[in-house]
Amino acid sequence: MLYIIPSALSPENINCLPQETIDIIKSLDTFYIEDLRTARRFFKKGG
């Protein structure tokens, strides 16, 4: 299954995503991302 997850402009904006989306992010093993540094900060903030 492919999930397209919107990225926030800032890691502090992780709270703007619905809890269901955050749960899906936490359950995934593989990501295809555009910018590693931004994604890493975003996911660290989200737990």
C-alpha cells in the first residue's frame, strides 16, 4: 500500500496532522522522501 503523507513546513507542525495519520506514519517501515534532513526532524518531533 502507498501512503502519501503531507509534510509540514516546520517540524513543530507535526500536531497539525490527524492522529490517524501520525499512527500510520509510526507503523511504516519504508519511506520515500524528498529532503532527508527535513523529514528526519519531522519524524523525530512526531515520536
